[in-house]
Amino acid sequence: MGLLGKHLGSTPEKAPADDVLLLHSIFCMAAADGLIDDAEDELIRAYANTLPEFRDMDGGQFNNAMDASVKIAHTYDRDMKASLVVLDEIKSDAVRKKAFVLAVDVAMSSGDIDEAEEEMLAAMQRILRIDDELANKILEVISLKYQK
């Protein structure tokens, strides 16, 4: 087994709802400042298209997943930080880790990480049960992508 195979392995078992919750984690980080503008909406779609969970979805299926994520946010009166509690329902450990990796990537992609994003990441780390050692590894690796 090569380097990539060792880390990717076979597809882990996950609940179908994990897909929507994974998308919601990306959505929450993009909306950490309270708004999702057109560029952030495109970013969410671009990230999702790279993930095996969404890669084979047609536009309608993806829009349904997006709608389900938005519905979660509306349940919490669009308070994205409050809506993070639903991420505790993610069944797959791999999806939990992926959600945190993607949240870090989205936060760093916007340039400087502001206080709202810092708070969102800290809350996500706690809710997703990502230990400090793994969180620091993720931050270290993703920061390499954005160094100038």
C-alpha cells in the first residue's frame, strides 16, 4: 500500500446525514462573519465538488444537500455558531476529521483569520472531538498551503 492508499484506505461507513453535516461544517466556517457572499457560496460549491461525498451528485442533488444545510441554520435563527451543535451527530470519525480539516482550510483561504473564525474553529474542534495534537497537525499542514 502506497502513501496515499495508507491514508485514504477504503471508504469508511458513514450515515447519509453525515454528507449534509459535512457540508454544514463548511457552510458554518464560510459564514463565521455572519454572511455568505457570492464568492463564499462558490467556494463552498468548489470544496464540495472535490469531495467524494458530493463529486457524483448532480446539481439538483447537491442543491438539496445545500438546502438541508441552510435549513439547519434556519433552525438556529441563522446563528451559525449555535448551529454547530448538530455536528455532534456525525457518525463517522473520518467525516468528523474531514469537517475540521475543511473548516481550517476555508478559514485560512480568506487570508487573515479573524476573531469570529477563531471562535468558530475552537467550537468546531470541541464539538467534533478533535484532540489538540491532531488540530495542531491540521493547522500546521493547511497553513503550508497559504504561506507566501
